Amino acid sequence: MKTHYSLTTTLLMSASLIALAACEEPRVDASIFESVEQCMSDPLLSQAECESSFKQAQSQHAAVAPKYATAKDCQSDFGAEKCEIAPYRTASGGSVFMPMMAGYMMGSMLGGRGSMMSQPLYRSNQGTQGFRTAENRSVGSTTGRTKVASSATNRPSFKSSTRSRGGFGSSSRRFGSSAT
């Protein structure tokens, strides 16, 4: 009886380890930079690629960054002097706040296409050394060439609501999309 129990336990533990390994998300190549100048120090990237990727991330920034109803709420997630007024207003005409772009991620694998894709990155108040996507996915603190979880490379979605308290979102409300 004891041998049967030991064999069953061993098989269950082995199956659990295999299942855990199979569930681990694949990692893909990406490059993370805080500035165009930092990107241009990579000998495998051209100035045109670095500038184009930065501009692409910058153009997405206002649309995809987390939005907050108050500067205080934004600062609780990203820190003092790390937030800016978004080019959007709430439905009642009030200001909307968002974190400042702290860097950008680029790579041929981003978005699942063969072309060079890019997206803005942010640094949260919890772990200020690490970069996060607009979807709050950690991509680590390494700049330059690195590996990131494949889900972190998904194109970020437009944020059509403001967050009313800290924690990278728990509560939110919609805002109007008219630019200021």
C-alpha cells in the first residue's frame, strides 16, 4: 500500500512540474531604451530605426498611458513630478493626468509582425528601476537588448477611463476624448 502511495505521489509531482513548465510564457527578443541616444549606441541599430521607434512610441503615449482623475492619484502610482496633464478632458471638462513616458521598447517581434514595432514604457512608484508597459506588464529593468514575456509585446490599448485611486488601477471612470 505504501509503495502504491509513493508511486502515485511521485507521478502527481512530476505531472505538476511538467504542467508548470508548459504554462511558462515564452520570452521574445526586444530592446528597451530610455532615449534615442541610448538606442543609437547599439551598433546593430541605425539612427533612423532608433528615431522612428521613439516617434512611434511617443505618438502612442497619450492614447495608451494609464489615465488618472487627479494628479495625486497619478503620483501615488508613479511618484512626484512623474505625471503630466493628458491631452484629454473628462466628460465634465476636468483635466486628466497620465505618467510621463520613461522609455520605449522596440523589436521585430512586437505585435507579431515582421516590421519594427515600438511602444512607450513607464516606471511605477513600486520598483522605480523597472519598466512597465501601458498595460502594466513588467519588462524588467535592463536597457538594451533583452528578452521579455511575449504578452508584454502586445500593442497597448487606448485608455478611455481615468483611475480614481492608486495601485495602477482599481477604480476608474470614463473621460471624453476631445483633445485640449
